[in-house]
Amino acid sequence: MTPEQSNSDYDVTGTDTNRRQFLKNSLIITAGCLVTSLPFSSLAQNTASSADPLRAFIRVTQTITEHKQVNAELAAHFFNAFVKKVPEFTQQITPLGQLIQADMSAVTFAEKAQAAGLRDLLQQIVTAWYTGTVGNDYHGILVSYQQAWMYRTVSDGLVVPTYCGNGPLWWTAPVPDANSTAVIDAL
């Protein structure tokens, strides 16, 4: 830059000052948009959650099985399989979810479901989570084999039974050194 050239000419050419100003303004606009959208998104989530059948399905699962940690992605797969298998499932899960009260035991919930005529649906939900399939006939929908809850009770001592007990592609791992003391100790 020559002494005769002013700073204003330097800025117009699109060099450092303009880039910095552009990045600063972009960051301010992005942060402003993010901050202003937060209250509205939480409001939308709160209004949708009260009538959301998937959330009701997860609450029903947590209450009847007394498992507080439920995989939401797997629950969505089960829910979709139920909707496919039982067309009126969405309408049935909402009244079942409305039976739930705070700190309700599974036995009390099952009794209330039986009184409301929804015990069979409740039994289908429990069976699905433990077997990994929706439906008990040969047209059933397999949702999850490895994550079926029937394997949870013995997961500390047994692997999920498959034709390759060491896991998928176990033969691609390098062969352990036969002279290693760790291999001998593991036997």
C-alpha cells in the first residue's frame, strides 16, 4: 500500500478488514437466529409431546417393564412396526399412556390396563421388547435380534446366540500368538 492510498480504498478491494467484518456479522446474525428460535422450539416440543404417540409408547414401555433406560431409536422402530402390524395402534396407545400415574408399579399398571380392556395390547408391547419381534405368527416383524431384552438377563455371562459366537466377521481378526502367556491364561 502506498502512502497516497487511503484505508478506505484498501477496504473496498475486499481484503482483511472486509473479511473480518463479514465473519463477525455472520456470527452475530447466526447467534441471534439461534437464540430467538430456542423458546419457540421448546414451546413446539411441549405442545407436541402431550399428544405424541411415540412418547406415550416409550412411557408405557418404561412403566410396564420398569426399565427407565429405553433406547429411543429402537423404540421408534418398534412403534413403526406396531403401526404397520396393528393399524389402530396409534389410537390405542394414547389411552394406555393416560392410565400412567407417577411412581406407578408395573403390576398396578397392568391391572388398570386390564380394567380398561387394553391388557392384550400391553402384553404385545412387553413381548415385542423381550423377543425383538412384533407379532407372534410367521408374519411377525423382526425389529431387533441382538438388542432383544431377553438377552439382558444373561448378558454378563453369555453372548447373544448366533452362528458365529465371536461376532460378525470374527475370522478377519489376526490370529493370536500361540506363545503368548495371555492366550494361555485366558484358557
